[in-house]
Amino acid sequence: MQLKALVTGANGMLGDALCPILEREGYILCRTDIMAQDGILKLDVRELSSIKDSVSNFKPDIVFHLAAETDVDKCELDKDHAYKTNSEGTKNVALVCKDYNIPMVYISTAAVFDGENENGYREDDMPGNCVNVYGKSKLEGEVVVCSLLKNYYIIRASWMIGGFNKDKKFVWKIVQLLKTRKEISVVTDKLGSPTFTKDFARGIVKIVSKCKPGIYHCVNKGRCTRFDIAKKIAEYLGKKDVILKPVTSDAFPLPAPRPRSEVLINHKLLQMGMDDSRRWEDALKEYLEAAVGQI
């Protein structure tokens, strides 16, 4: 018997990676997103009645909740929007999953931690003292999922890489700058765990199919700075003539503060002998080789 999965945020950079993998695993999908297009139904997770209708009509066996506002600065500038999307939207999905007794997968972030641990956070480390609204709103989502449901998977990522033409994050920005600049300033005082959407999507499916409900970290191996990533991008794209200038975050004043460390450790997967994640450098190289003509 094939399982049916409803996916929110299916039109995003993670949805692009996860949905094909779910289909290859035999799932029948209902793709939804606030931005409807061919094969993707419109669903605003801020509207409880819409979620109820979607679940009632499709009758999924599991819900993968990817929909979120991930623009960190937008969250800081529009707190109401951040909480309505990331906290209340998640609560709405959890309430419907509870009513229909459906397992829920909630994608979360390293930003739920305070950012002080440069060695990396495990799943049993206590989240809190988030430095920005984005992290606070995502943590509220975690809290509501844990309080409403027993059968849930909260899976955290760190610095997301992927999305091709939908990539609006750091890697995409550096690729664009390398096309036109001879010198690029890049920060050295923030640490993270790059998370390739393709690898993360595989990890999500593996965790849901083989692990007990709970909280999991699923990132690529290794930690690095933004400067380290930029150096690798320049190397892989053959941009030897571009000078990368190391600077601190003070050089780029932004609306939202960033955690000093967003390093995660896949501790649970390691303990179970299931952490087959590759190095972030290898994942980045594969992404750039596939994306170089698209972004």
C-alpha cells in the first residue's frame, strides 16, 4: 500500500529536493504552497480552515511541513508576519494533524539556539535565547509541535545550500558577485554547518522511515565560516583572480543579528550508526557543478 504525503511549502528550495525523493520512495504526493503553480495547490498555512480542507480531501498518512518565512531580515522587520507564518502556521498544521491523528514532520533550524557553542549543538542541548525573531518564531513552532503531538519529527538544518534558480541565500549571492567583482568582502566571525538540500531531503526520508519520533539534526559534515564557503566557491568556479577580503560582521550591518555559531551535530544519527552525511565541501562542489548554468 502506497503512503500519501501532504507537503507544505513544496514550491521552495527544499521542496524541490524533497518531493522527487518522496515520489521515488513510493509516496503519493499532494504538493501545496502559498504560491500555486502547475502541480502545486495553493495553501496558506496561516489559514486553519484551508489546512483542514486539504487534509480532509486528500487524507494523507503524513504531513511534511516545509512552509516557513526563512528570510531572516524580513522576519526582524516584520515580526507579525514571522510569527503568523512560522509559529501560528505551524500550530495550525499541528492542530489538524492532531485531529486526524497524522504524523507531522516539521523542518526547523540551528537558529533556535543562542549561538554561543562553537563546537556545535546536539539534539539534547536546550534551545532558547535566540538572537533574532526568525529563531524565536521557529522555536515557538517547535514548542507547539511538541506540546500538541506525540507522533512528530522535528528535523533541524543549518546553512541551507541548494535550490538552483530559487536560491536566494549566501551561495547564490557569492556566485553572482564572482561574475562581476574583483574583490569581495566576506565575514569570518560566524560559524555554521552547510546543509545541501539534496542531502537533507534524503536524510529526512531516512529519519521518517527508520527512526522513532523526536528531534533530529541532519547537516553535512564539518563546520566552517562564510569566508571558508566563499573560498571554496571561488576555487570550484576557477575564479583565481578574485580577491576575497576577510571582514567581521560589523562590515555588513543588517536588520537581524546572526548567531555566532549555527553549528549542529547529527548526534542521534551518529549514535544509531545512521549518519552517512558527506563533507560540506563535496556537497557544495556537486551543487555548483549542477547549478553553474542555472544561477
